[in-house]
Amino acid sequence: MGDFTFWCVALDKPWSWQWIAYPGIWLASITPMVLYAIAVRRHPGPIDSRKARFFYAGMIVFWIATDWPLGTLGAGYMASAHMIQFLLYTVGAAPLLMLGTPEWMARGFLDRLRLTRVTEWLGGNYLMCALLYNGILMATHAPGTVEIFRRSQIGSAFMDFAWVIAGFILWLPIISPLGRRPGSAPWGRMVYLFMATAVVAVIPASFLTFSTTPVYALYELAPRVTALTAREDQQIAGIIMKLATVPVVWTTIAVMWFRWAKQEGAMT
């Protein structure tokens, strides 16, 4: 492969800390920020500077999750790095990008893709969002999917973007830039977020944690990066999948609950 590839992909060689250039990742990270800055500058109305900070922070998280070294490690060396990438995309980059996108920008983008109505409908359908998010989670962590997709630059890029889309779907009922449907109850969103992240994910997480043999041939046969065995690395990946979302999810639920309590108190 050399030290120059378009996107992170599994490398059939011993790991080294030698930097690898991924121009495709740079392009995917910088282009949205440039387009965002241009759109904000051309918009005639007032701009919330906090939203811009959220958006740029989301793109930085995306870049960190995708580029060397984490992206390289996750693509073909360590299951735990693979799992960290998934979480950075779904509970890091995705919600930050959604918080940073003004409604006028989101509607303009979705109108061009003719996805506005679908997005509005999906944002009010908790069950469908949960099913789609967990469907992508299960599909992209299946051993066969990892083995096939991670060995191709296109496949690896597809998996990364699928995780970002999964994050958008997960957070759509909570922080949609298009707003929420009238009558959307806070308690319903809190229950949804807990159920969507805590129920189905337990299945693959437990399988990875308690399996007596490595599940992913890609990471089992990869050169060792640390003193961890392939099984130990896999167990860490399972623990990360099961527990790493807890701080973000429960902090979000707590914020929603306190806001709800404050609104209820103001009405009495």
C-alpha cells in the first residue's frame, strides 16, 4: 500500500507509528466546513455563533475518528479502535453536527435531496429511528461485514459514513435541526433515547465480551499493536460498546428532565 491511500483500509503489514496520508479523509473533513462557512456568510439573517462552534467541533471529531492513527487502527488492527470510531461518529460527531446546523441550512440541503418530508416524518417516529439505528449497528458489526468492508477503501469509507448516518437517525427525535413535531412529550424522547441505545446494543456487546474465541478474523490475524491478545482486544471492544454511551446518553436525559421539570414548574 505504501504510505499514501485515499481512505483508511486494512493493511497486511506490521503496525508502525509512521504517519500515513489519507487525502480522501482530508477532503471529506474540510469540504463541509468550507461550504458551511460560505453558506453562513451568504445568509442574510442573524447567525448564532454557538451553532458554528458546534458544527466545526463535530467535523473535528469526525476527522479524529477517521484519520490516522485511530482510523488506521480501526480499519485493520484493533477491534477496540473500530468500536471507538463507531462511538465517536454516533454519539460525538453526529449530534454536534446536528446542533450546529441552522434550520434554514438543513431545510435547504434536504430540499435539494428531496428528503425534507421523510426527515420530518422520521423525526417523529421513535420506533423507526430505533430500528434503523440498531439495524445499522448490527449490520456493520457483523463479522462478515467487517471482514469484507474493511479490506476495501470504498467499503471502509462506506462503513464510516454509515455510522455517521446512524448517528443522525439516532439523534433525530432529540435534536433535529428541523424542529420537533407538536405534542412531542419530553418523557417520550427520554424513554426513546434510553431504549434505542441500551437494549439491542447489549446483544453484540455481550457476545464480544464473553465469547471465548475471537469473532473477527480480520483483527485476530492482524499483527499485534499492543500486548493485548485478539480476544482481550475484542473484550475491550464489547465493554466500550456497552458502557461508553452511558455518560452521553444519561447526561442528555438528565438535561431533558431538568428542562422539562423547569417548564412544568413555570406553568404551575
